[in-house]
Amino acid sequence: MAMTDTEYHQLADDMFERIENAIEYAIDAQDADVDIDASGNVLQLEFGDGSKIVINKQEPLHELWVASRFGGYHFAYVDGKWLDQRNGGEFMPFVRESIAKQSGIELNF
């Protein structure tokens, strides 16, 4: 059965909240230099060097899109997981790896 918009937003908001909480913890534990800007359908992370990772909701497609200095990626919710539409990778490990590669910050989810 197809996901409703309400279900999609709940799942996406849960992921945004997990990321924000992990970053807040990293800021405290690692003295990480990250600015978090969460507004509407966009979660923007700006690191000390000025680089950014932007995660946004694509409601019409029920996807999460991630833009980093390494490229853009699209994740769809399949069988209980957010999966990359190209390579099948999972969203949270991808986000953790991207943040580590881009900023050196290690997140724990």
C-alpha cells in the first residue's frame, strides 16, 4: 500500500530529528563546529570550513534528497528503510559517512 503524505512527513521528520540530536551531541562531545538550520522541508548543516550538507524532503516523490560536496543522492522509503535509489545504500550510514568525510565529525545515531 502506498505511503500517505502524513506517514511520509512523520518518517522524514524522525530522521531530521535524529540527525539534529546526533549533531547537538557531537557539538558538545567533540566541540564540533556545525551550524544547523532546520526550516520547513530543509535541514542544512554548515561546517566550520563553510561547506554544507543539505537534506530536504521531496514530498511529491516521498523521498529525502541529500546534497553534499560529493554529489546529490535520492533516498526512498522501502521495506522500512530509507534507501539510495541508485546503489541501495541506507540513509543514516550515508549521512554519517558524508559528515565524517566532509567535516571530520563522527556522529553516533
